[in-house]
Amino acid sequence: MLNIPWDQPATMIDLDGKTPIIGTIRDCVMHFAIFKPFAKEQARILLTRPVFREGRKTRTWILNPDEIELLVKRMDAERPGLQ
């Protein structure tokens, strides 16, 4: 699972060209969680610090929808009282 601090600055971009969301990883993940499936497919998060990803030789700056979904699951698991 991606271990990115929730307060790390990030920008959520949309491949359709909608206005980006500039905030923290938590802000971006919270917005992503309420998106409809089509919007989720178009969403990417641009990081301020690159992260290591399985199967890649170098760290990357962009999170894809499947990786953002992992962060949604992590956020849900860390919320008190929802387990």
C-alpha cells in the first residue's frame, strides 16, 4: 500500500481538462472517493514528492485511479469507528 503522508501537498488533475483540485493528498482522496465511475477513470494525482511503485525502476510523480482507490481504502481503514 502507498505510504504517502496525508498532509503532503498534491494536485488532482482530470484528463478531460476540468479545474484541478489543489490541496493535500487527503483532500484529493476525499474528492476522488465521491466521484462517479467515469470521473474516477479520468482522475490522476500529481505528487509533490515522487513515490516508489511496484514493478517500476524509478519513482513516479503521478498516481493512477487504481492507486488512488488504494488510498481511499487506507483512509477508510484509518477512520475511527468504521471498522
